[in-house]
Amino acid sequence: MWTNPFFLCLKDATLESEFSSGSGEAAKVKADDVVELVEGPRQEKLGSVMRMRGKAASDGKTGWFTLKDRAGNESATKGGKCYTCTSSVAITDVLDIKSCKVLKKLAVDEVFTATEEPQIEEGGMERVKGKGLNDGVEGWVTIKGNAGTVYAKVNDKLYTISKSVDMQAGFASSSSVVRNLAAGEAIEVLEGPREEKFIPANRAKVRTSGDSAAVGWISVRSDSFRAGWKPLYKFVKAAKLYATKDSKESVVREVVAGETIDLVEGPVEVDGKMWMKGHMKKDGVTGWSPIKSDDGARLLMQGQ
């Protein structure tokens, strides 16, 4: 009956739809589920990403984000679009300085993003259309006066977020999320870019058990899936064997710690708990047992 290789799921996990990691969810598996090997395992080369630590111009939050992913897609661009005010200057509604209306004042060190190319007016005044990062007010800003005074200049340390990406607390891509960086935000570089390399993963295509069996891919890691599973379990605590998995009213017999049981069905989830059906080695009695007690203590361990 148990001729194919199997894996024991050590914690709740996700089966993914394709061989590539992060390809999308195919199904969920729970701790103590058993999955059957369909294909593999084979190694997936994960490559590397470029990470950068920065400070968001809008709220001053700092953290790491992925500048370039494994496919080479960039989440931020460096260029002449981000300006920092060196003097207090107004955002106006139109280009013409003589007929414009002030929309708001930009303070020293405030950042705005250019939405059009700079325009040079009569007398050498330089104006650019831009959008404030804090409130999204858009209009025209004088970046250089006709007397040569500089009011705002391109900040070489500022990048513009081109597509939404998470800012994270640590260098590792698995770090906790500080917040999301939205497209159009400006972020000042504090460190990096630095390359983050990934250890190749062993990927396996597996099938879940039960009536609603699903097929998907997993990364075979020692903390999530144990290879070489066998259908033999040992009771580590005294327990009861039941006639059905959805009722504790019909006790088949009492089980003492140390007894072993051969699995014939399951493990399956019932109301959030994992159950298995088996034959007791001692006397051949068949019945169902939860894998954990009501207080979460483990009753059954897979035999070695």
C-alpha cells in the first residue's frame, strides 16, 4: 500500500502551483499532514537580488527593499526626477510666474518629484512641474531664479519607486515588513545596493491525501517537511481509540503510552484538529485517534 515516497509536514505550509518558488498557491497543508511524492525532488537555482536600505522622503521611515528582483525587474529608478528644496519656494498653478497662483509653500529639505522636464523662462529662470510627496499637490516650482539663486536641486541619493515594493526591517528578504512603498514615492539611499544570494532549494511535486487531494510544489526543508515518512506511529501519552473521527462518544479501547499503530487512513483535519485511523500492533483493533489532545499536547509521534 505504502510504496511511494512520502513527506511528513512539520508545520502549516503552502503548496505552490509551479516549480518556481513564489508561483502562487495551489493548496494549504497543515502540520502532521502527509503528502505523496509525485515528481522530484530537483534543485531550483534561486539566483540573487539587489537590496538597498533607504529612508522614505514622505515619513522618514527607514528599511531595506528589493531594488532588483531575481528576474531583473527593478522597483526603483535613479534619475533627475527627485528634487530637494534648498530654500522655501512656492508651488504655483501655472508655468507663467506673472499670472500664477500659489498652491502651497515648500519648506527647506522638502522633497518633490518632477512630472515634466524643466522649462527655462525669459531671464534664465528655470521652472519645473512637480508633485509634493506629502500631500500630492502638483504644480510649478522655481528651481533656479533669474538672478541665479537655486531653490531646489536634484538629489543624487534619491530614487523614485517605480512599482510597489515592501520596505523591510532587515537585509534579508524574509525580514518583517515596515510598510509598503508605493509607486511614485521618493526614497533616499542610506546603504547599498548589496547583493543577497539564496541557497538553492530542493523542490518536489507532491499530492495531498484525502478525498479533496491537491497537487502542488514544495521546497523540501528540514524545518517544514521530513522525508522518509512511514505509516507507523507511537502513542507518547495514554489515550483513547474511537470508532469515528468526528465523535468521542464511542470509545473502542484505552491505549497506553508506548503502544504503536499502523496508519490506514489520514491524517485528516476535523474541526481544526488532525485525526488518523489505524490498526493497533498489539491486538489488531482498528480505530481513530486525534494526533494531539484538546490542550495541544502531542499524543502520537511518527515512528522511526
